[in-house]
Amino acid sequence: MSFSHKFPASSLREYDIRGIVGETLGEADAFAIGRVFGSIVAEAGGKKVAVGRDGRLSSPKLAAALIEGLVASGMEVIDIGQGPTPMLYFASFTQPADGAVMVTGSHNPPNYNGFKMMLKNKPFFGAQIQDLGARAAEGKVVAQAKGSVVEKDVSEAYIARLLQDWDGKKTLKIVWDNGNGAAGDVLTRLVEKLPGKHIVLNGKVDGNFPAHHPDPTVPKNLEQLIAAVKKEGADVGVAFDGDADRIGLVDNEGHILFGDQFLILMARDVLKQHPGGTIIADVKASQVLFDEVAKAGGTPLMWKTGHSLIKSKMAETKAPLAGEMSGHIFYNDKWYGFDDALYAGVRVLGVIARMEETLGAFRASLPQVLNTPELRFDCPEDRKFQVVTEVAARLKENGAKVSDTDGVRVNTEDGWWLLRASNTQAVLVARAEASSEAGLVRLKSALAVQLSASGLTPDFDAPSAGH
């Protein structure tokens, strides 16, 4: 039977395949992903593919169609059912599997869904996703074969493995906000066995996300958690995104700890066991992080934004720890090197339960800087990368201190500013950080000059935030 399928161009993203269910993503797309990805696994000499799904209403049908496509390519499918994305990664490493596909819309609105993939326990992304799309259109697949499906519950083994690295000393009171995401069942069972007093908010998996949007990087989504931490007098609040590969943290005073602040706390701990170790963070992270890692005896490395890119760099440099501002935290120390919010949660609780000071005192002890939130400027798809190139060229010509690891990051006496093209949208993303309000104004002005020189009209309505 001949096979050919064309995906909407908008669904083939840098790190995953994602779209609006019933508009740019459906069961035919899911089957095609299975048929082509299964063929890619087969051509690489593999035959086992692990499949998982999040709690979205569309996920069961999409997962069924995906599995059908994998089986038609001769794959032996290990169906782990509903759960968090990192549990699928865990299954891929421990079964082991040759490939893995997670059906998840991550932190997107309820009507979205998507697919995250791994091949031989490495991220499947970028050019590989574009190649998958091209192969589907050409019908380039292995001959139809009859594979198999086995349902396997790995949750008990996963929870046991999470608990294995708990290393706290005192009892904590913790509020968890599952945000009605896919970690619900696993989280409920995990906290029953984890030392301390635990309060779980929005523990029920619900693809409508009735309490709030499951994205812990947006302060509004943490309001319920902050209120609960204050009411309960808790030591810490922990939040997850929709598929629990990203984490958010609230201290005992109700202040949010951002991804880079979280990383400072964890880096100081990890570097005791790995002196001189490389700690990776993305280009959006505060200079405070890189300075504090160096002070703690580590080797800070600034790298490109994107969980697949960070994972790949981590494997290359053998870094014990990495993280992103978006809340992806990657442990290669005792763990497998993938991003797992549940595991990061267990590890951070261990650190807090060994600290003499409170989490709030730790946060207050860090050098205080001012940041803009993430600034976004509409820019045509065919211009966005070119604008960044133009800006970098002008700055270098003027003798500025420029890093072009990912976009352009400029250091000045006031602090730094960053401009990069989004990998997933027709926008430019910018951020600035300074030690004073006046310095921040000067940095934003320098950024505006560069955007204007490339024909864009910047709008800086967003307020600055302490960090």
C-alpha cells in the first residue's frame, strides 16, 4: 500500500511537531509520524519504540494513531500510557528503547497538541524533524510490516528511581501545583513516600486546565501557589508545566525564583561533588548565574536556548548540570541527562532540607539586578535571522563586546542586552539586565537604536522586574 502525507509547514517546529487539533494537527498526522519515525528507527537498526501521552483530551486518539503508524513500520511498541514526558524518557533509557515519542502539547492552550521524539536516547529535532516531513511527503518509508504493542506501566519504577536521590536532612512543608497537568498521578504517589508534609494543588489530570494555564514561567500562573505557600507557612512551592519537564519555584516568602536563580542553588550543591564541572545555561540567563558558578568553582558555559540544544551540548561537554530560564533543568549527576521537573523537584528539596538558611534568605543574598521581562517584536519570518545578523555586524564594527552564541548578546558597563530570533514564531526576542534603572533605560535605548537601524519600530511598554 503506497503512503504519502503532507504536514502543514507550521506544525514542523524546531524541537517538536505541534499544532491546533482539528486544524493543523490530527490523527492522519499522528499516523504519518509513526509510519515515518518507525521507518527511521528501522533504518538505524532499531525495533523498539516507547510511547507515552499527556492528559489532553485529544491525546488518547492521537497516541492510538501514532502507535498504528509505528506498528505498520514493524516496530515493537512499548505503550506506557498517560504520564509526564520525563517518565517516557525514563522508559526509553531503562527498557531500553531505540526510539521514543511523547504525545504532548506541553504548556500550549488546551486545543493544541504535539509530539516530542528521541532517537537512541538523543533528542530528535531541527533538521531531523524537517527530514521527517520531507520523507512523509515523498512516501519514503520501509515496507509495511506487522509490529506489536505491549502496554507497560513504568510508573512504580520511575517513582522508586526519583526517591533514590532524595538526600535531605530536615522535614519540610511543601506545596506542589500540578496545574492539572500530566504528572498528577505520579506526583500524588511520589509525595506519599517523600519525607515532609505535602500539599498538592490541582492534582487531578484535566486537559481543560480549569485552575490556570500550566506554564510556571508566567507569574500570573503562580498566584495560586504563592497564596498557598503563604497561607500554609510552607518552606517552598513547586510548580510544573503541562507535561512536567519544566519547573517553577516559589520561596517561603512567596517570591518566585527564576530558572537562573534555581540553577545557582543547584550548581553550588552539584559542584561539591564535581569541582571545576561545567554548568550550562542558555543565553537568556542572568550574568549573576555565570558569575556565581565561577565563584563556586565551576566552569560556566553560555549556550543556545532550546532544550534539545542544551541536552546535546550537555552530552558533548559531560556537564553534570544545565538549565534554561524556561525552567528546563537537566541533571547528568546521578541522572540520565534529560529535563525532568519531578526529579529537579526532589533534588532541590534535598538541598533546601540541608540548608541552614531559608530559601528566601538564599534568594535575598544574591546580587540584585533589574531585568526586563522577555520582550517580543513582530518580525517577518524571512527577515528575523537577517536582522540579528545585521545588528551583530554593526556592533562588531563599532567595537562592542558581543557574544553570538545564539543571536547577539552585548555586554556594556551597565549590564547586557540580548536579541535573538525565535525558532518557532515570526518574532524577535529581546532581554536586558542592569544594576540600576538608569542603566536599564540606556540598554533598552541601545537595543531600540539597533532595531530601528534594521527597519523595525520597537515598543517598550513592558515594565522592568527585580531579579
